[in-house]
Amino acid sequence: MSKRICRKLLTSILCAFSFVGAFAQSDGSYTSYTPYSVFGIGDLYKQGSAHNRGMGGVGIAGRSKRYVNYINPASIVNRDTLSFMLDFGLSNENKIYKQNSLQSANNTFTINDIVFSIPIYNRLAVMGGITPFSSIGYNFSHNLTGDALIGRTGNATYTSEGSGSLYQMFFGAGFKISNRLSIGAEVIYFFGNLQKNTYLEFDADDIRDVYTGYKLELNSFAGKFGIQYEQPLGNDLSLSVGATYRTPSKLNGYVTDYEYASVSSLTDTTSYVVDTLSHGKNVKLAGEIGVGVSLRKGDKWTMEIDYLRSNWTSSGFDSYTGFSNIGTSTFTTTTSQSIRAGFEIVPNRNDIRYYLRRCAYRFGGYFDQAYYKLDGNTVNAYGLTFGVTLPVFRLYNGISVGFDIGRRGSKTGNMTQETYGMIVVGFNIHDLWFQKHRYN
């Protein structure tokens, strides 16, 4: 590898990780905003680039040399052996919330992913990246009622709010055993800060306001393994199957449980306890298993369906301080499941007259069951996705756009119905860095 290539690679990786790392340290950042994020580690972020998101989130069996598919580490060896690849994505989500007669809206903007991939040998490639894993984002309040209370204290307001995110940084490698079979593995580092606060504030000047909350400073290591196999069927058709497994990972870090009271300019700390998770505490992120099957017609079209399952019942979130219930509703952990399907078609990849025929068009759908229950009720989401990749300049450079329109929850009981729309924009950067030039 030449010195010029090493400098380009090092500069690209350092700039990317410095930018995203600085973004990740913002304690008040949201990658999602939902009242359901009050529980556990918040709302889990659906993995995948704009390319994956436009096809319902599939990617376990996907084999393409045009995109970095980090959903399955075994897929990164299906590439041009001289190329450097980088995917950088941004997302914007808009939601409308309904509960009984109440309605509100919110929107969030965040980095979706940044992933790079380089070849090491003709059968070996590596990748690294960082993406959001979960997010806490909520803010709701109400006035306390009751003539006896108001007569003694005056008006009082109860507020609950939360913010923060967990991120996952990963580095992995894929190895091609044969032209049909490939395997991959990666190391994942989870890190981030989550904040959950409650405020009880009185209008009367001589009554102390009460502030309580939890600050979770978390980190953890996990591993992920993947495998893919492709079987030619003739007539340019091929069938691919894939599987992934992410190991459970014990959470380390600190949980701060605090309470203080304030009146006028005086503040008294009534409780402040810092608990170290690594000392005999069994709080962990659940493992995940996924399987997928894909049917491909050359460079013309691809269809895929995936299934993912993750058992969170032994995560410890139900009972441990800072992760367990906040408020009057009861949260319990359960098994999360997801079914995803997608389709991609390119009218004519090599058309020199009509640009739109060279674009890749995608659509898909999904059904997700969350890792928790609310008052015994499962929280389900379903949606439709659409996407397109617009070729830019030469090679496989392009701009991918994915759209996700869906609904989660319902308006029964204490549940909230969310109707949302998300746009993910990804920049697919491809360059030949490892070719040797010849001079006459």
C-alpha cells in the first residue's frame, strides 16, 4: 500500500470519527423523540444505511459491490478488490402523537451512519463505523389538581423529561471462503449518556421545588458474526441466504440517582447515590439473531426478506434503578421481533441516453415488535419504505435517499399513537485507491 493511499485513508478515517465522536458526546442530542423512550435504554434505532432503509431495512442476505452493507459483516467481501468505500448518512424524522383527545408533533435530525470499507487481500476486507443504537427523548408535564392540595400549596406542575443517546462503534472483517460462501465478524463498543429527570414545581415562594432523576453513563463490548451463501440458479438468477448473531453484552458504567430541593436561591441535596454497574450487577443488552433470504437477477433486480429476534427478558431493566419504570404506567421487557421485506430494480444500469434508467429504485415494508410492553400491551410498529440511488460522476458514487412512513402504538389505555415519516440521505463514496499505474 503506497504512502499516498495510507495518508488518504488515515485522513478520511480520523476526520470522520472526530466529527461523529464530537457529535456523540452531546448529552442533549436526540436520535429519536418518543414518550416510549422513558423506559430502559430508550428507543432502539433501526440499523442500516439509506440503501437498506429504502428496502424496509433488509440486508442480512444482501450481496452488492456498490454499497457498504454493514448489517452483515460477511457481505463486505463482495466488492471490487481495488476500491475504497465510504457511506455517510443523515436522517430527519417527523412525528405526530395522539393520546385520547391530545395531539402534538416533533421532529429530530441526526447522523444516521458513517461507515468505511477497504480491501486487505482479494478474499479479505475490513470495515469500521459508528451509528446510533438507542435514544431517549421525551418531555411532558401536567398541572396537579385537587382542592386540598391547591389550597395549601397553590398551583403545582409535574414535569418529566429525558435526553441522550447510546452509540455503537464497530470494526469488523469479512473473509471469502469461496465465490459462494463468506463469513464475517466484528467487535462492537457501545457508549453514551442517558438522562431522565422529573420536576415538581410550586408557584408558592415558600414551598420547595423537588428535582429528582437518573444519569446513566454506560458502555459495553459485544461481538457480531455473520455468514452468507449464494447459489446460482441459472438464467442469471441467484439465491442468497444469510444469518447474523450479536452476542449479549453486560453494561458497565455508572448510574447516578439524585434528589434535591430548592426554594428561592437555596438548594439542598437530599440524596445523591452513584452506583457502579460493573460490581456484581446483571444489567445487559440483549443478543440478537437474524436470518435472511435474497433472490437476485444479475444487476437488474433484487428482492429480500429478513427476520430478527432479540430476547430482552433477562436484561435486568425491569427492576434496576434508572432503567425501570418512571411514572404511573408499568413497563416490562419482552422479546423483540422484526419482519422486513424489500425490492430493488434498475431499469438499465448502462443506459447512456436516459439518466433515470440508471437509477436504482427501491420499496419495502416491515413489522416491528418493541422490546418492552406497556401495561401488558405489546408496542408494535409497521410501515412502508421507498428509496432511490442517483448515480454521481463515475464508478459507484451516488446519493441514496430513503423514505420511511409508518405508525407505532395505539390510542388505547395509556398508550400513544405515533404516525411518523423519516428521510435518510446517504452519500456513497467509491474510489480506486489500490491500483498500480504503468508508465511507458
